[in-house]
Amino acid sequence: MRTLKPGKKAPFSGQYVMVGPRGGHTGIERTVVKGEPLPPTLSAGQVYKIVDKTKTR
């Protein structure tokens, strides 16, 4: 899956995990609704990757 930078609009509703600059999972997840901006990360260089899409329509 592709990674998304903080502030970009979420393409899907669901759980997004923060990923470190070298691709390691931080274990921190955020719930984001489709179309809403992704929240700021804790450190520079971190991005988001979707791990669990919401199953509702």
C-alpha cells in the first residue's frame, strides 16, 4: 500500500498506522474518516499507511 503524508485527505475511512521514515511501524494508529485530513505525526518524516478499512458504506 502507498503511504500518505499528514494533512492529506484520507482516501478511505478506517485505521491508519504511523510509519517511520525507514518504513518501520510505530504501533500508533489513528481513526480517520474518508475525506478528512490525516492528523500531524509525532516526528518529522513519519507517514501513514491504512491497515483496516471500515466496512460500512
